Amino acid sequence: MIKKLITLLVLATALASCSDDFVLQTDPNSVAASDYFRTDNDVLQAVNGVYQSLRGGNNIGENSGLYTDERSDDAGRNDNQSNAGEPFQFNDFSILPSNTYLKSHWLSLYQTIARCNQVTSNIDKVNFTTPANKSIYNAEVKFVRALIYFHLVRKWGDVPLVTKQLNSTDDVIANTFREKKEKVYEQIIADLKEAVASGLPNHQPVTEKGRVSKAAANALLGQVYLTMATTLDQANRASNLANAKTYLTAAYNMKTFTDLKDIPYTDVFDVTKKSTNAEIIFQIVSKQGDITYSSSIAANNQAKGETTNSLKPSNGVGGNVKQDLVKEYESNDLRKDFSIKYANDATVKDWYITKFRDVSALASANGYGGNDWPLIRYADVILMLAEVNMYLGDETTAIQFLNQVRERAKLPTYEVMKNNTEYATKYPNLKLAILHERRVELAFEHHRWFDLLRFFTPTELVTYIQSKPQTDYGTAKVSNFGLKDYLFPIPFDEYKLNPEKMYQNTGY
């Protein structure tokens, strides 16, 4: 990615808690966006800058689990003192609007949107030497914009909807208001439909891994419709489910492998096979051994005294795993031994994440790993197809999709297991069986929290979370979880810009 874009493409980021002075400041070394976009390559570099922005821990990259997994019952931290206790607030369900991590996440997401809007607002000014590039680049950034708004609307509900470049203080002020979530979803759908209809390839070649494909656009659009069907006004439930099935099926039919079982689970996360693995649909690419573009997730998850993840020694507890998740794995589930491990060091004595590994010499003791971050993969699509068919009343087809994932894990079929007393007691219906399978298949890939939002109403989710044994949850208190925790609070600095139009979420 091109570092100069950080300078070249800075603008008055939408709703970035900025004063008029900040908005009007100019960098004498910067180039105005209106002057920057001249050639195909200028647009390409701007699109690369959009992709680059996703990498950060405050965005949706590999180290952004604080805003997803640590909000769920899969992971968290027992340290309630470090960094003023602010990270602990996420899993403890005691988050405050003044939380600086929450604000950083909000700002990073809107900065990505600002980069997308700079491309879409200036792309028509460019005379492309390769006309087909215009459609491709436009589709890529609209996909990313939709992806980021999908994160925003699920985490905060109503959010500011900005789809153009903001050039002045007046522009910022005019866009400082929360748009209803239904309108945000309309924009997400529109952007993704453009990507689906574009000239994007079904899958990117090895040399272009990390860029958006038509399979990714279909998969995300299907997930969006599925989320709308389960979380929005139920008047449109049937049509949203039908659309979800259409686009998820389109993504599924673009797969380049025959059966999921033909791709070993461990291969999905093998750094030596990441470029050619047919299951990964869309990922954030890392460069092994590179100080800037390497992955740090393997080293970050490593616990003291352990060597499974990385050659880099650890002095901490690593990526902490909730006992509640440890108990979720069925006997003989091969995914358990690959994904988690118990650390015996006297200062740890707990489970830690081992799903992302790079112990290569090139990654070295610096922990400069080559792990790509999978944002969309086929097991996710297959389980969403199980979910949507279940909602549509076609349990036979739903079970067939569910069994594809179970078969790869070398587990008995659902038909067999529903007659198993222990399994049937824990998962008394197909819906809970699918949720269970998603949990163990996609653990630590930042899906769990969004799955909980989709599978349960706010009231149901309170009951579900509060039913967790405190002994399996660690220091964070499950009893803290309430209706307010279905959404994050609006960061206080955003709320105070306009308390009426940037109204706070209920309960904060």
C-alpha cells in the first residue's frame, strides 16, 4: 500500500470530533483531492489506501477483536486495571460513552468511509486509459464502504450516513446527524448491488489476493439481507430472506472446490497456503517478515511459556479464551485442538488462542507473521445458507449445509447428534445447532457478536447472556448485560457535537 496516501488523501473526516480550526487546517505538503486524481494509477493508489485503512486494530483488522470477540462470550480479558480499565469495559458490559477505545474505533471506521468517498467523488474526473478500470475501482470502494457501514449500523444502530467528500466546515456540520438504520441499510444494499453488477472477477487471482471479488460482494450482500430479515421490521422478512438465499447461493456457486471436506480446516490458516486456499473469499493480506505489513496476531495471542503460535516469546496471558467457549466444543472436534490450548505457566493457567500461527524463521522472534486475516470464507457462507433455509422452513436443505461443515470437522451428522442426549439438551433445535456450529467453526474471526445479534432479539439476548455461569466467564460480570448492551453508546465527543441530532443510545 502507498504510504503517501495518508498525506495525500487526508480530509476533514466526517464527524471526527473536530473543531473548525482542524477542518480548515491545510498541510503545505499535501495535495488537494481535486488536484490529485488525474490518471488510472492515481485512482488505483487511492483504492489501495482504502484497503490499507482496514488493517488497523481500531478498524476491522486482525487485532480489532476488542470490538467484536471481546464483546461476546468467546474471548475477553480478566485484567480490569490496564489502560484505565477501558478495554475491560467491553467484555464487562460496563462501557462508557467516554471510552477512548470506542471513540478510536468510530473514527477509524469513518476515516475509511472518507477515503472511499474521495474516490467515488473524484473518479468521474479521470480519463481512464483502460475504461474497464473505472467500474472495477468504483465497485471495490463501494464494497468497502458497504462493509464498514455494515459494521457501524450493527454496532450503533442509527449512524451518520456520508456518501460524498466533505470539503468544508459547513459540509461537516450538515452531515452531523444520525440517519435511521433502515436508510443506512438501503445505502449498503445499493453499494453492494453495484459491486455485484460490476466487472469484478468471481475470484481474484493469486497476484491480487486481498482485493474484492464478485463472490465476496454476493456473500456480503446475502449476509446483509439475512441480518435485515432477523433484526429489522418483520414486514419485509420474507423478501429479505429470499434475497439472502439468492445472493448467498450465488456466492456458493462460485466456489472453485467440490466439497468443503476437501480443504483441511488447518489449511485455511496455514501461512504457506494462504494465497491458493480456495475457501478464503476475502482477506486482509499480510507480508511475512515485513515490519510494516506483517501480521502480529500470532505473537499477540501467544501465552507465556508457550511456543505454538510464534517464535516471539511472550510474558503475558495471550489471547484469553472464555471457559464458556472451551465447553462448547464437542468431543473429538479437531477444531478445538487447533484453535485453543491450555497454558501451564504459573502466571497464566488458562486457555489461549492458537488458531493463528506463524513459527517460521522469516517471521522470526520479532513476530512478523504472514497470517492473512479472513473476512469472508466459504464455511461462513455455507452456515448462513443453513440459517436462511432453516428460516424459510426448508430444514432438509439447512441440515445438508450444516453437515458440510460438520463433515470436515469429522463429526457425526446433525441427524445422528440430535439423538444424542447431551447434544440435544444443549442444542434442542436446529437454530441453536447452527449457532453452535458457527461458534466453533468461526471462533475468533470476529463473527460471534454479530451472530448473537442476528440469532436473538434484544430481550432474548439478555436472557441468553445472563444464563452463562459466572465461573465460566472470568472476571467480567455476565450480570451486567442488559438491553442497552445490544448497541454501543455513541462516543461522547460525537454526541456533544449536536446532542439533538447525535442523540445517545438508550441506557447510556
